[in-house]
Amino acid sequence: MFQCPLIFGIVNITPDSFSDGGKYFAPDAAIAHARRLVADGAHVVDLGPASSNPDATPVPPEEEIRRLAPVLEALAADGIAVSVDSFQPETQAHALVHGARYLNDIQGFNEAHFHPALAASDARLIVMHSIQGRGNADRRAAPEGDIVEHICRFFEARIARLERAGVARDRLILDPGMGFFLGPTPETSFEVLARLGELKSRFGLPLLVSVSRKSFLRAVTGRSPQEAGAASLAAELLATTGGADYIRTHEPGPLADALAVRAALKGRQ
């Protein structure tokens, strides 16, 4: 039986990822890396055919599909659970046809015309909040007021739209967004990270948290993305303590080890 939380291992099939600089852009490299992540403890591989950082170049859906197709096919043949990280309905449709078990949408499935197709599928849907609403992250300021209330209002409206379209509530996973998806100030992300329990109790749905190598961690540590492993692990463990059911990470191995140690200690303190 899988431990909780489940670990999503990140594979960026892009030339402009902030975290790995295109190391896994070639299909063979992406496939090999995905298999390593599973060997290291990932339960799901999250394939990203386009970067969403503020400096990324927009990618049309046909290019996303071209990048994604050989990797998704190989991993599905291996029996590896795959998530596809895209807000493009055309890419999402391709992913559903080719065996993706999760769709991960930074826009929170904003395209209403695609909701019937989502309802007809059986994939789990990761509904992410972002202050941008549409498209990639940028450097706009966080909205005025309580950021957690802002996130809750978004989830209330989006969950209602998806349910009206026939998407079963128990297929939804909520992601509050982190880093630039909450604004350029580190304090905003730390505020949300500290208050995950409020989101869990308010909606009664599983939470996914993605803090790995994010800008807000690098801002307080002074580390580069490649040096942010320890900060990422600390934040990921805090997220699991706060109620996260899924952690999306670049480095499943250290997280899996930390969770194993915590499980071994449970009940002994």
C-alpha cells in the first residue's frame, strides 16, 4: 500500500526549465529520468511539455503534444502512473486518450468547453489556483487581503463549475499554487504553506503541494535551483505535516527517505 503522501516526480520536457535547463528535453533523456524518479520513490511521474515560469516562452498545443507523445507512450507501456502538466485542452485530450491518470492544470481547468470531456474521463484532476488566472506565472503582486480567503473563493467557484459539468467531486485534487503563482514576495507562499490545514478542513479534498526549488525558498536561503534540495525537502515535510496528500518534487529520493524515517518513528515518541 502506498504511503501518504504520494510523490509526484517532475520531468520537464522543455528547453527552458528554470530548474534543470533542458536536461530532459530529448525524449530518451526524459524517459530515462522518469524511470529513475520511479526507482527513487515517485508514485506518479508528472510530465511538463511547457515551462510555466515567468520567463518561459509560450508553447502551442501541437508542440506540447510532439514533446509529450513519445515519453507518455513509453511510460504507459511500463505501467508507470503519469500526470500531464498542461492547461491546453488539446494537450489534455491527447493525454487522456494515451493513458494519463492525472491532469495537472495551472489554470484550474478554466476552459468550460472542455469540461464535458473531463467529466467523461476517469482521470484525477489537479485544480491549481494562481493569481494570474490564465497562462504562465508572472511577477504581479499578490491581491490585497487574506491570500487564503482569495484561494478559497477561487476553489469554491471552480469546484462548482466542474461539478455542474458532471465532474465528480471525489476526482478533484486542490493545489493552492506556490512561488510566483502567489506573487513575488516569499512571505505570501510561507503564509499559505503554514495554513494548508484551513484549505483541507474547508473543502475536505486532497491537497497537492509543489514547492520544489521554488523562488520563495531560494529567496530566503540564497541558493540556486540546483542547490535548493535541502530547503525543498524541509518545506515538503512541513507541507505533509500541514495535511498535503501529494507532493510534487524534483527529487523523490530524499523525500521518500524522510517519510520512511518519520513513519518508523511514529508511535515511539
